[in-house]
Amino acid sequence: MKLKVITSNPGKVAEYAKSFADLGIGMEHYRLPYDEVQTSDLEEVVSKGMDEIERKGVRDYIIDDSGLFVDALKGFPGVWSAYAQKTIGNPGILKLMEGVGDRGAEFRCCIGCDISGQRIIVTGVCRGYITDSERGDGGFGFDPIFTPDGGRTFAEIPIEEKNGMSHRGNAVKLLIEEMKKRNLVRAHQ
Ligand code: ITT
């Protein structure tokens, strides 16, 4: 079985491909623009996006809406993460955090999956810290400035290891549990 990963971000596709390889579910990068409604709720963005994708007749897919929520910035960039990444980028976030002692932050990822005519929406979180400088060449987006434990950044750790602890990896675990409960994948896998 194959699921389409509807996204403009190839980094997400690579992470899903690794996470689902053991279940025998392949991932195909599928580009289909859809509206991301302006709301502070990731799940609402995902569920409205799924309504639109389904109206276009597309089935068996995954979308995800993610964001980085920085404690000292009252949750910014949060739902505006894609815009912040494109405009001020990681240097801009580090600048806003200059001299700030509280480095706490969390990544959140809401996944919407349509599989065999059923809809599943789950959210995963990963807490960590904003670094003082960018580190690492791997990953994408905010990975070079986020560390889950104060050590290596997400851009410095291999994709399998990131999946084992990340917001997206945690959401995927919930998604797979739900797929098993509904007998959409074999329970022994
Ligand atoms: P699509 O909406 O087309 O899927 P996107 O990259 O715009 O792609 P999001 O809106 O979900 O995805 O992501 C908001 C921003 O957060 C964006 O700049 C991402 O690069 C970044 N981001 C999401 N997940 C991330 C992760 O695991 N590590 C680092 N940055 C991440």
C-alpha cells in the first residue's frame, strides 16, 4: 500500500518514508496546494485542509501541519512558523532569543491521514530548547536551532533517531496505534 504525502516539504516525506518502511506502507511525495486556514489551532488547519483535498477527489494520503512554539516568545512562531522560517529564518529567531535565559520550546505536529476511506487526526509534541547558534547540516527548517535535551540539535542527529523522539515521530506512533485498532494495518507489525 502507498500513501501520498501532500506537502511542499521533501524533509517531511523522508521522515514518513522511514517511519512507515517497517509496516510495508510506501510514501509518495504528492504536490497539491491546499488552503491553510488562519487559526491558532493546528488540528483545525489539518481538518479543513482534509475537507478541501477530499473535495478534489484525492484519497489515501497524509498531511501535516507543524510548528515551533517558543516559551519565552509566548508561543511564537507557532502557527506562523512557515512564514517566520521564510522571512526572519533561524537567525531571526536566535536574534529574538538573544540574552533570554528561558530557552524552553516545543515542536508540535498534527497529522491528518485518510486511509481506506477513514480519517485519523493525531498530534505529537516534543519538548526541548532553543540553542544559542545554528548547528548541524541535517534535517530542515528549525532543526539547527532546536535540541531535545540540551545536547545535539535535530540537525545533528540521524533521521531514525529524530523520528524516535520528535513531534512528528510521536504523532506517527499515535497514528500507527489508531491504524492497528481499526485493523487498517496488521496488528502484529
Ligand atoms: P507543508 O505545509 O507544505 O507541508 P511546510 O514546510 O510549510 O510544508 P508546516 O507549515 O507544517 O510545513 O511547517 C511550518 C514550519 O515549521 C516550516 O518552516 C517547517 O520547515 C518547520 N518545521 C516543521 N516540522 C519541522 C521539523 O520536524 N523540524 C524543523 N522544522 C520543522
